[in-house]
Amino acid sequence: MYKESLERARELCIKVLQNNNIDLVDMCELLINIDHFLDPEEYKDNIETLQQRKTLRREAKRYGQY
């Protein structure tokens, strides 16, 4: 994704969460996670990590380890 798109997505997520009746602790946790995940400097690594994790989980299920 483009850096500008990631930054805009972060801004929009924050605005939406702040304007909803969500438990304060849950909202803070979501905001922290979104901020880290959509960080333009780390986004590519975050996506690769998720893909690797899904692959590992799928393989573990196949062999009854998860």
C-alpha cells in the first residue's frame, strides 16, 4: 500500500473509534494495534508476518498440532 493511504487509514480508524461508544480500555488497545499495524515503515513486514502465521497454523491443523 502507498504510505499516504496507510496514514489516511490510520486517521480514519482513529476518528471512527473515538466517535463510538466502546469501552475505553478496548478502544485504547485497538488504537495501539491499528497504529502499529498500519505504520507505513512496518506495514510490509506486518503483512508478511501474518501470512507466515496463517501458513503455520494451517500446517499445524493439518497434522493435528493446533
